Amino acid sequence: MDAIRGLLRFPLDRLERLLGTVFPAHWNPLFNLGALGFFFYWVITVSGIYIYIFFDTGIHEAYQSIEYMTNEQWYLAGVMRSLHRYASDALIICLLLHMAREFSLGRYRGARWFSWVTGIAAMMLIYMAGISGYWLVWDKLAQYVAIVSTEWLDWLPIFGEPVARNFLAPGSLDNRFFTLMIFLHIAVPLFALAVLWMHLQRVVKPVINPPRGLAAGSFLSMLALSLVLPAVSQGPADLARVPGNVGLDWIYLPLFPLLERLPGSVTWSAAMAVFLILITIPVLPPMKRSAAAVVDLGNCNGCTRCDLDCPYEAIAMVERKDDSPFSMMPQVSASLCVGCGICAGSCPTSMPFRRRADLSPGIDLPDFTMAMLRDEVEAVAKRISGPGRLIVFSCQHGVRASDVKHGSCAAVSLRCIGQLPPSFIDYVLSRDLADGVLLAGCKENDCYNRFGLRWTEDRLAGQRDPHLRARVDRRRLKTVWCGAGGNAWLDAELAAFSQEMASLESLPGKAHAQAPRVKEDAAHG
Amino acid sequence: MADIMRYAGQAVFYVCAAALTGYLSFRPLYQQTHPGLAQIKLSFSHGAQRVEDCRRLTTKEIAALPPSERRPNTCSRERHPVYVEFSIDGELLYSKSLEPAGLSKDGPSRTYQKFLVEAGVHAVTARLRDSGREAGFDYEMEQQLTLAPGQSLAVDFRSEAGGFILK
């Protein structure tokens, strides 16, 4: 499975980086695929409502009404028809890339299984809706699509009469057929929308609108395409003739030639196998499930920061019933918790300055506690020497700690960069464990745990609790959001930062690193 | 990178995305069948004769029925399978005994087959038996057909229309 993911990740990573050179991070289309999908869905809806005004459901009238839109009212209805078509294609491209990308990043397991499964269901419905749309045009392509899809469906012994007999010869088709199809073409997307709503139910603060600039660019490109290359019909359907040459939509219909040529037993078996694999993939091995976060009520004052920061809604604040003076306490849902540690990073009691026995935050990961993290930091600090010593805190979803090879650097791997309480940076510098601290995480705007990177930036900037203390010399802190494949970038940044830190040795900033140990208040934010 | 270059890069991306979408939306053309071929579809939905003929109920049998279900005749539900043969230019392309649909085998027998042939003149023979007989056919059609390239001809069957019909 990892090999398949790696194969997908490589080209996607290259494309992300390429687009990252021209788009701001929050505009990168590959970081906004889901939101772009929603955007195209609304474009399809608005354009669809407009062309429905002119659409006629009669056998001959269906084609004629679309010809009217395309030729007579090309400036509005024709453009709307083209937008409807091209936005549908763009939607499919976004959904396929979205699925491939989430899979390649491993974002389909654990707490994300629900979004994965509902996403697959939504994709199937959107495909069905799109294919039913091709029938409505009732041109040669519609005839081809209708015949191939009904012949494929007829392989299943669920229809009394072969549905394909509706297209046997001229006169076989009934006007009511198009009424049924238009009903399906409206009902199925609405059902898909309901499934998409479910898709987002377990996503905290979902992004369903792309940045305005990206939305505007995407819309204008589709509009320009509609004007330059309007969607046109391919001649009226004629059941007395084989469609022959058809301009197939290879985005929607790439499998139709296979459905047409291979036996139904083969195509249905393959379809079922792919469907089962996609649905069960979240529970297929290798399973790597981290232990859920654990609350230590003795150190918890119910401040709600862990609840606010959890990207998976795995923490709920509930009433506290012991004799504590605090009224609320966090309750962790083990089934939703992925063990990212962001909650521990947000806890004001995650304070490395505390005595060894006292370092037990209000919430922590049982298999990677803050005490373990402090021990590891102190251990790696002993391995670095010379001018420009650096400690790198790296997210396990970014560049691996073992890949950090720079001479005067040592790396500590975190579950997520958001697991790091800012006080650890202060701890490293004030104890002179290193001359500088570098945080390496996922790509900007693309945190594996969605908010780890954002919360970290906010904490460092003093905009989110717990803050990085003002006394920390910011020159000795650097962030590099380089992502998993950014080894070369990180190496270059490390070399430059190490050199910079070496040059700071004689500057006043060094005085801070040599400052005497300060007794910290456990509730320090 | 200078802003102007970034905007230019974004424009290139949008143009490429639109061009790719526009191209794949219609091209490359797909040729479903060779231009010189024609298509014949053999398809029907036909209920064969019943395995047992209807018979009149005796007075005693009628009296034994609940009052609301009393009727003069009774018919068995089960139908014979439909046996069909289809040949083009003397070559047998399809022969099958089609079982009636339904758990009680009382529904119609159905088929839907497609054959591609060279355009031109062809002798088409379709035979069907639905009476349960062991040999011979109840319906038969032999016809010389001239098929144009790309033509799609349907061979249907309707007993009330006298047998096979061409559409």
C-alpha cells in the first residue's frame, strides 16, 4: 500500500511544488481540490437551472431545444450549456485528484474513514448524474452513452425487461423516458449534495469555498473555454444507425469503450472489486493507530484549549463532577482521536521547565508524553556541538528526523508540528541546548492534521494560546514548511540557519541563551 | 519570483487546465464500429405457450373454491422455454433455449443480442419455437436484407404480429 501511495505522491508532490512557485500557498489548486469541487458544483447548478428553462423533454424536442440554446441563444444559453459541460468535467478532475491526493497522503484511515467512504459514495453519484446528463442531449453521443450504459446495466438480472430495448429501433423510445431522465438528472445531484454534507460532518472547520482569486481564475478559465470552444451536439440521435464516430468525453466516459467491448461478467466483477477495495481501504493493513490522548484531571483546569485546537472533534468539554474547583473537563473520544498530540501542544501545563516528576500535562499522549519529548530533546542536544548548533523539531508527515543530516543539527520527530508547546523552544534556547531552533513541517496550508501548522504559527505569533514568550530571541527561531519531499530545501535552510546562528555567537542574543534558569509558572501561557 | 511572473504562471496554468479540459471533453474521436460495418440486433420479449392448456373446471372443483375465486377455467402458470436460432448467410450465430422469467416460470423469455456484419446483401434467417415441441419451429423468417454501412437493424418478435418483425 505504501508503494502505491508513493507512486501517486511523487507526481502530485512535483505538481504541488510547481504550482507553489506561481500560486500563493493558500491559492495552490492542489491544496483546494475539495473546495474547488464544491465551487464547480455550484457553477453546474446555476448553469443547469438556466438551461432547464429552455429544455424540452420530447424525443425530438430535446435535441431541438438544445440546438436552439447553442445556436440561437449562444451568447447566454449556449454559454451556460458549455459552462455546465466543462464545469462538470472540471468537477470530476478535482474529485479524482482530491481522492488520489488524500490517498497518497494517507488521509483515509482512522478518524478520516467516514469522510473517505462518503466521498466515494458522493463521487459515484456525481458520475451517475453526469452520465445521465449526456443522455438528455439526445445526439449521437447520447445515443452511444445510453445504449452502452443500459446494455451494461442489463447484465444484472434486476430488470424485468432489458432496458436497452428502449433503444432498439426508431419508435422504441417514449417521451416519458426523457421526463424520467431529467428527474434523475436533478434528483441524483441533490442526493450527492446530501452525501457531501455527510462527507463534511467529521471535518472540523471544513473549507468549502476556494479563495476568491482561485475561484475567479477557475471560473474565468471555464468561461473562456466556453466562448472559444462551445459545447456542441454531435448530430441528432438516430436509432436506425450505429453512432459510429463519437467525440467521447474522456474525462467522464473513459471506461465506456471497455464496457462496450468486454463481457459484462468481467466489467461488473472489476467494478465490484474496485468498489470493495475503495470502501474497505481504510481498514486494510498496515494499520498504524496511535494511542488516544489521555486526560490527567489532576493537572487540568478545564481551560478548553485542547477542545478548541483538536482538528478531529475528538475532545468534548463535559461537566466535571469531582470536588475540583473547575467546572469543566475534557473528554477524549478514542474512536475519533488519531494521536496527533495537538491537544498536548495546546495545554498550558505542557511545560518542560517543570521538575521531572511534575511534567504531566492536563492532556497528553500515553505513547509519546511530554516527559518523553523533553528527554529526547535533552538527549539529542548532547549529540550536537560546535558553532551554529540547531535542534530541529520535525513533523513525522514532513521530512523525517532521520533524514536531517546536517553536521551541527539534531532532530526530534513529532506526531505533528502542533504537538510542540512553544515553551519547548524557550526551554531549548534558555538552557543553551542549542543555538537555534528550526521547526520543519508539512507544506504551508497543507498540514496533515489540517491545523497543526496554523496553530503553531499563531502560537509563535502570540495570537493563540499558549504563546511563545516574548523573551525568546526570534532570530534564533526558524520555520520551514517544506513537506515530505522537501529534503533539499530543508538542508539548504539548515545550512544557512546554522551559519547565521554561528555568527550570532558574539551578539547580545547569545546572552539570552546563557540566561540563568528561570522558575516557570505551570500555568504560564 | 516577481509578481508579474507569478501572475503569468497562474495564467499559463488556467490556460493549460482549460485546454486540457476542452480537448479531453471531445477528443480524440472514438470509433465505435468500423465504417464499413452494419449492425443487426436480435431482441424480443415473448411469453411462450403454457406447459398445460387451460381447461374447464368441473362443477365439483368450482364448488370447492372460495366463492370470491370461483371461475370456469383454470390455467397452469408455467410456460415453455423459447428456443431461438439466428443465422446470417447460412452461418448459425445464435441458438439458445431461453427460460421464462419468474419464480413460477410464468414470465416472458427475453434476449438481446448484437451482431456486426459487413454492409451489403445478407440472407437472414430467424427461427423460434415456443410450444414445447422437440423439433421444428413455430415461427420462421428468411429474408434477403441490404444493409447500408452504419445501419442498425432490429429483429424483434411479436406473436400477435405474426412472428419476427424488422425495425
